[in-house]
Amino acid sequence: MASMERKQPILRPFVPRRNAVRKTSAEIVSEARQSLRVQSTQRPFTPRDGHRQLFGKSSAGVDRDNRPPSTFSLHAQNFEFPDSRPGSGTRLSPLDHKPHLPVPCDDEDPFKVFPKPPADPLEVKKRQPRTRARLLRAGSLTTLSPVEGHKDVKERVNPGPGQKQASLKRLPSSDHTEARGGPHKPGPRRAASESRIKQPGVGSSIRPTECRAGQTTELGNGDETKSKEEDAESLVWNNTIAPLLRQLESMAAGSSEGSVDPLCDVCDRLHGILAEADMLGRRCKRRSGILRTLFRLIDLHSARLNLHIATLCLALCVSGNNLLNICKLIFQISRSESNDILFQNNSIIDSFLGVLSKEDVSSSGEALLYCVGTLKFLSGNSAILRLLLDKNCVGVAQKLIQRLCTARETNFTTSGHILVQLTAALRNLADHPDARPLFISFSILSELFVVLRLHHKDPDICTNISRIYSKLSSYSECRLALAQTPDCYQLLLELLSKHHQKQDLVVRLLFTLGNLTAKSDEARLQLFQVEGCMDTLLQLYATYQHRNRPPPPQKDPPPLSRPQAAPASVQEEEDVLVKLVRVLANMCIHPAVGPDLASNTSCIQLLMETLELKTVLESEELMVNVAATINNLSFYQEESSALRRSQLAIAKLMLKLVLSSSMDAMLEATRVYGNLSQSKDVRDFIMQNKVHQFVVTLLDSKSTEMCFSACGVLTNLTLDPPNRLSLAVEGADAKLVDCLRDFGAGDWQLAGQVCQALWNMSGGGGGSETLLDTQERESLVEILTTYLDEEEALRWIENEDIKDYHRACWELEFLPAAQKLLKSLQPLDWTA
């Protein structure tokens, strides 16, 4: 580019400058107006899914047939009552014959002995009243005293000589094996300090050493401390917990509409008592009794009550099938938006976030799936979204992503299903401004790249992550985090190539790349240097440009009252072209990339083809982006430039935009003419097709950008002497003076360009008196004299930062051109 400080030729063509010569001032100026322009566009619209389900109808996952359902029925019978069996308990199966008890002979572990029968089984039998048997058969948990329960267990487990062991099937057993109808072999007994015998139907577990209080067994003396703790627990159970359970059962039996509130209150009281007594988790020996009562309440089908039940069950650390069913219960409630308010007034969010934090994918994968599905639904509610952020949902999601990415291959499919839900939830969270710092601090953006590498074949996961990136890449801190991720551009290009037919994924990846290259020269070069970058982008360009191409017009087309709107599919495919062309426009700003793109024949042909196939009326944004890309590429005038060889054809195509009703299209076309009119052939084309008349009228625009671009074209046209008179006839000189008066003091770049155009129109120092009448010439001299007074020119600016910018523009852009023009107007009196 020609320097403003070097000696200027008499006539200088207009070529918008990328940088001024002076380093410090150039930085200020180039920030304000770049000749190579970054293109902006709207973020792709993501329609809200009106139906809350795990996998939408448009889902295109790799394992559609094996996906868990979103709809199911759930009743108390689906739960397993024995969830509370302590891990140290010894399971015994019923015996149909008199057991022969061997003498223990384990030298390594002398405590591995079988239970001994009571000394006098007949006496035990006499002590057991008949009413006791009826209670056992009834299966009530809350009517048994601890002592009776201990006796009963002892009698049933250890039958006396000549007695047949009672079958456990007579009891309302809570045993997993019995519920599933399969016997199992009893395991060896453990040490005295660990051994506990499950009391069927009662929900408590006792130690053999406690069967006969105050006696010493073969295992040694009883643990007095633990005995006191058990006595304290029994006291809490009998005085508070058992009455509450009975109250719940009685209230449930007579429940009707409107009676749920008291049940919820009792559940809350029960939760509080258990927490105060340190009996939550798996610490309560009679936990199964509590769970049995809670599970029965589920059949009341109250969403509010079920959330209270789920909260308490999770606090009691249910596992296995019960954990799955509780998570499915919460998921089922969250499917209705009308229930969202229940989640705001309940601690259930903390509970299921706890599940997400601690449960393992291999053992609880399906439970995690429904739990994350709930998170996805709730994160669509703006009020709950705020709660989720406050409860460290983003941190929980990060840890879960890491566990899912390190899961074994056997759990790969389950991990993929969970990640579909989790990435959809993160997509919702990304909408909140307060989420962006959390996404950065927890490295969510880079973690999602790990997910993309592992699950690159799953279009649902890739699409959800692309939506997250398209949202967050609009913000500088997120763009920086993305750009710093290793192999970021290579992975995005690979996904574009692999999923090139999936429009909603492609358009978002292109939008992300456009954002990354909008403000960073480093990003433009790194993207371009990825192997196969241009091949991938141009292949996409060709694919989407040629898809659904309209058929040739009929000879006798039917009359239409109004133009028909393009089908949705056509508009979506055009949106891909808009985002893709924007990437090209941004990339070619880099001086090492631009010449290569300008020399790429395929790229130039595709851009020209778009101008031929489309109209501004139907495809305004696409046409404007294509013109902007051509404008950027036309800056590079190397001999190898394919655009330079096609500049006359491009000038003809620009007429479409110039003659349109779109101001944006007219502006971009004028900018293109400003660069292409350096060519004599293009200048002749402009004059022959009377484009110059249109350019002169643009000087009446109220837009400084439009006036600046028009001045650039006029500057080049006035290089040819025959054109000066034609422009004067159109009133170009007078309009230029008006433009300088109206906009000069506020835009010194524009003022400098006006002075250059007037200088060229005067023939480089002569003839100005013939082009301007006396009054116009005097007015111009007065304006220039005022503007050349630096103090006067900048007096109206109060802000010092803004004043520095304007001073730089005044010195570099306006001062040299104005001094030269004023000297030509006053050749005898003017002194520098």
C-alpha cells in the first residue's frame, strides 16, 4: 500500500488501507475501519423441544434400538423391599430336612462356625405365644418389640433337635433371593465383631452375642459399647420412628384427594428425626422397614409426595434396582413442566446431584441416565437453572464427564446414552451469563473435546456439543479457551467431513469457526494450516450449493400472485453457505492466507456461482457475505490471483447487488467496485453501464460508510480524464464538498478520502476552477482552512481517549490530502 507520508503521485487510485505507516497511530486507525472486513452473522436457531423425553424424534444416535424408554409405569411392586440388608449379614435358606451340624474344624478362622441350637428348644417354643405367630404372618414392621424379634429369629434360624426348621416363605420376607424365587447357598459365618443375622420381616439385624443378654458365648464377651448404641437406636425406633411409620400407613390407607400435605409433613418429620439420630445412609438396622412403608406410598401417585419419598430414599442410600426405580420416579415427575415448581421447593436437586457425584457407571449406569435426563429437563427452566448453578452443577458435570470418558469399553454404549443427556443439559446451562466463568474454570470446553474424540460417531453428542460451542464462542474468554485446546481446528474439520450431511451440526461448527477467526489472526492461520482444510471447506461449499438446486424454469410458467417462500430445507442449507462463506471471508484477512485463497480457482468459481444462482431478494445475507469475501480477496492483486483474472465478470455480477433494494448489498458491491476499479477495464465497464451515476447518488447518503466507499470508487474513476467531466455533470464535485462539510469533522478518514477524490477530479493541481464555481471553491477553502487548524478541528472532543484516535486519523488520513488540495486551490497564496 502506498504510504501517506511518502511523496504522492499526482493521481492516486483508491485502495483502502489495511494499516497506516506509523505504528502507534496505525493501531488506532485500523481498529476503527478495516478494508478487509470481518463478517458477522446470527447464531443458528435451536428450536425448543416441546416434549420432554430422553431422545427426541430427530435423534440419530448410533444405537437407537437399545435406548432406554422415556415412558414407563412405576408401582410399589417394582421395588425390592430388602434393600437394607447389611453387607455383613449371613443369608440362610430354608431347610426341608433336619440339619446335621458338623463340628467346626477351621484352624485358620476358628470363628467360622455354624449357629448353635438353643439349649432347650422346647422351652423356647413354650415361650412363643400364638399371637406372636399371627403378627409374624401379618408382616407388620411396627408392632414388634426388639426382644420378641430377637427371640423369633433365633428360634427360626436354629431349630432344636427333632424340629424341622420353619420355612422363611411363611414370612413377608425382604430377601432378594426369595423375591426372585431362587435359593442360594449359605455362606460361612464371619467374625463375632462383624456377624449379624437378618431378622426376616422385622428389618433389624442382631448379633448372635446379643441373643441371650448377659451371657458369654463361644465368641467371647459382647461388645458393650455397640450394645448401648443399639439400645439407643431401639429407643428412637420405638418412641418416634415406629409411630411415624404407623401414622403413614394409616394415613395412606384412608388417603383421598387433598390429603397429600399431611403425608409430606410426616415424611419431612421422619427425615429430620433420622438425620438427628444419625440413622440416615445405611446406619439404621431397621432401614428396610422404613423403605417398605415409603415404597407403598408411591402407589398414591402424587408427584409432590413422591419427591419427598425419593428424597428420603436417596438419603437412606438405596442401591441396585431400588436406586434405578427412584431415579426413574424423579425422571417421570420432571417430564411435566407443571411439576417444575415442586423441584424449586424441595431438596431433591441436592439429592440427585449427589447421585451423579458418587455412583459408578458400571453398576448404576441406567440410574445415572435417568438422573441426568432429569437434569436436562430442569435446566430448561430459567429459575431452576439458577439453582443448579448455585449448587455446583457444572462442577458435578465435569467430574461425571471424566468418569464417563474413562469407563470401560463394556460400558461405552451406556456412557454414550448418558452423555447425550449431559451435553443437552450443559447446552441449557450455557445460556446463563453466570455459567460462562464456570465453564472456563472447570475446563468444560476442553473436556467436551475429549468427549468428541471418543464419541465422534454419535451425531447426537456431536450436535449437542456444537450447540454449546456456537453459544459460547461468541464471547472472547470462551473463544480463547477453545483456541487453546490442542488440535481444536483439526477435530472440528474432521467432524465437518464425517457428518457433512447433518445440516444442524455442520452449520454450528461453521459458526464456531467463524467466531474463532473473527478476531484472531493466529486462529485464521492455524485453521488454514490444518491438512485438508480448504478441501473440506470447498467440498462442503459445493455440496450445499448444489443440493436442492431449483429445476430450470418452464417455458410457460403458471402465473403467481406473489413469490413463494423457499422450503425450510432450502433455507437451512443456505444457512450453511452463509456460515461457510463467513469463515472464508475471515480467513483471507491474514496476509499469508489471503493470496492463496485469491489464487484458488475453485474458491473463486464457487463464489461467482453463488452470485449467479441466488438473488438478493431471496438470499440477502448470503449475497452480502459473498460480496464481502470477494472484497477481501480483491485486496490481493498478485499475478497468480484467479480473482484478478475474473474481475470483469465479477464486476458484472455486482450489478445485481447495486440495483437491489438492500442497503447492505449496495454497500458491499460499492466496496468491491472500489477495489476492482483499479483496473481500466472495470472502470470502462462502470462508465458504460452508468454505474457512476448510482455511485454519485450514494454521496447523499446519511451513512459515512456508504460515502466513504463511494468516494473510493470516484477516486479511481477520476484517474481517466474523460471520466472527470462526466462526473462533474452528475454534480460529483459539489456533492463531495457537501460530504466534507457534513461529515469531515467527525470522520477524518472520510475527510481525507474526499480530499483525494477532489484532488484527482482537479487533474492533479489544475482545472479545479472550471469544475467548481466561485462560491463552491470559496466554501471548500473555508472548510479546509478550518479543518487544518488542529486545535479547532479537535476542540469539540472532550474524552481524551477518543481525542487520541481522532488526532491520529487527522494526522495520517486528512492532513496530507487536505494540504495538497488546498495548495491546488490557492497556488499563489498558499504556503505550507
